[in-house]
Amino acid sequence: MSKKLNELLKPIAEKQGVALKEAKSELMEWWKASFPDAYEEVDGKLENADEDYIEWIVDAWDTRISRASFSGGGKGEEYVGMFVAYVSRRDSREEQTQLAQSSAAMDLQHTLANGIKPYKNRQDITVPVCRAFYQDGSWKAVNSKDQVIHTQEGEEVSPPAWAIPVPGKKFYVCMINQKGVPMDKESFERTWLFVGNTPDKLLSEGPLEMPLSLKCRWDAGTSILRLNVPVRFKAEMWERDDRKGLSTGNISPDYTLDWADEEHKDALKTLFNPQLYLSKFVPHVADLTDVFDYHEENSWESSYGNQVGPTFSIRGNVEYIDYVGRELDWVEGGTQYSLRISSNSLKREDANGAIYVNVTKHLADFHNAFQAVRDGEWTPYTTGTQVIIVGKSRTYQKDNGDINLSMDAYNIYGIPSRAFWGETPDEDDSDMGTLGGFRSD
């Protein structure tokens, strides 16, 4: 990337919360689609264009994404702030799909004729079930009368999202929604932790006192939102008993500060520094020696009899990172990694004192859990790096009977100014030619 293009893209990448490489990739795709002749003229290499043109095209792209990034999607009030944690994902249609599978496996004809009743508290609601199969270049849904009610082009090896395989059988079924078309067998709901306020109140009062959970359902449930950057979005407030939160079925997040006046932007950039934000506006335990006591004071027993720890943030130095992990079906991404953090105060109390942190593959892959920003790029960090972790605490019993505490990470922020950077191997490091023909295998 040329120095000029780098300088122009860096502030845009920062306000969008993406790396320089990602920003350049998006710019190039837009440039190719919008100005194909100019793109072909320099063989798709913007660095080869003159500086005036580079400035013009980057400015045009910046204007375009600034206008389009916040479409006002979703219902409810507008909020600004920061997503400080990705809490969970659940399939709200899992039990319904499993009922369709088990019913079809037990008695297909009865299930096709009568449907299923997936709601225990609403036995008056019946969800129709149809057969699904591949024929003549498309997937078809057929009701109990052998009438084709839906057709979707595709390949036999790639069943559509609505086709439900029946375990132990060689056929598929599908569930039909109120509009008479197949519904996807999965419907994810993602929960995020948000700290912020409405735009006018954030500037005058600051973020709300307590973080709010944001429930993203339907289309919003497929969105991967960005952590640790300013965001604007719309959602509806809900309140039950003494709890309140946000929910939305459609979200169009804007990661710029375009909603603020120029006179406030410098102050907001300072406010949205993750190192400050995660420590000041998320419940924070400053000393790792106090973490166990904080857990004990704020944990509670669920209706299932489980002890549930609080969600809070801590800061510590990374002592060890497990990049291999272990495969766990219930963990998002299928693999759980871990790291160990400590601090000087914890070491003074116990030379071996440390807190183990569980990290999902999803958090590592999509939210840079093991990376920090270096010169505008996400770069792997290594041991010695200071991190801020937002997560839920839990206790476990060791073989000797001692009770220890660990955390399930919802967000890991590597502090750039406190990072030890991992080395990227040079391509020549893997060149076997230097071995003179000798092979170890």
C-alpha cells in the first residue's frame, strides 16, 4: 500500500473500526464497481494513479460509506456508545426443529398430515410440516397432498437452510411459516453488552450507569457487531421487574462519529478509548486480588441451582496463551482456547497466582481476542501484553479441594501501548532449500 493511500485510508479505517487492509479491500471493490474504466486504466492498482485522483476517489468513497453506513434500520430509539461484550448466541428454533425431526422419524405421514405443536403454552398453534427433496435442479417442498408449495434452485449437495435432515433416515422435511413458505431450521439470537446512551444524553450526561444487554433477533441475529469502537444504532427498550435492556430484529450499525458536532469529536475520541471505556463504564475490579471476593459478593443461584457469577472487567498481564485449544460442541466456533493472566499484586500474594480465561474460537476469529492494533493493523500479541477482559466469573474445585476462579471471556482488548508483539515468520523461514536436499521425513 503506497504511503499516500495509507495516510488517506488510516482515519477512515479507524472510524469504521476495521484494519487498513480491510478498508483498502472494501475501497477497491467499490472503485471497481463504480468506475470500471478508471479501474482498468491502471490495472486495478490505485497506487499507480496520480495523487489528485487517489485523493478524489478516497474522498468519494468516504462520503458514500458515511451516508450509507447508518440507514436508520430497525425500530425504536437511537443509541450511541460502545459494544463492550459479546455474551452469547442461541438458536431460538432448535427445539422446534428437533421436534420436527423426531416426529417425522417416528411417523412421517402423521406429521405431514397434522404438523407439530412446538409451544407448550400455546397448544392452539400448529406448525405445518412438509417433505423436502431435490429434483431436476431444485429443492422442493411438498405437502401431505403431494402439492409442491415451494421450489428453490440449487445443488443436491447443498441443501437450503430450510431443509431439515431426519437422523437415521434418507429424507428431509421442512417447517412452514404463516406466509406458507418454508422457514429456516435455525434462527439465531445474539446477545451483546452495550454501554452508552441516546446521542443528546451521552454528550450531556455520559453513558447510562449500568450496561444494557442488546438482544438481536431475526435478521439482526446474523450480524457480527464490532466491539471496542463507537457505534450508533436503533433499538427498542424493554423493562421487566427491575431489569431493562434493548432488543431489535434489524440492525444497521454506524461506526463513525458523524452524529456528533465537530466541536465534540475530540472529546468523544478520548471518551471512546477502549482502555478508558472498559475500565470506567463497565463494572471493573482494579486489583486481581479482589476478584474472588467480588465474585462471591455478586454471584447468585439460578433457578436450576447453578451458581452464576457476575459480568465485569479486569486488567492483567498475559502469562500464557493456549492457541491449540480443545474441541467443544457447545462453544461457538467449536473450539475453546485459554489464556492465563496475572498481576504484580496477585504475585505478591501468591507466587503462582493467576486467573485462567476461557476464549471461544468465535471471539478469537471475529473479535481479535489475541490481537491488538499496531500501526492501524491487527497484529498478534504475545505473553507479557497487558489486556482488559470483560467476562463472567465462575468457580471450580481443584483435585486438592481448593476453590479456584476462572472467567469466560466476552471481550479481550489488547492495550497497544502495553503490547509485546508476536513475530511473523518470513517466507524464507520455511524454505527447505537451505537443508541441501536433506529431509527429516
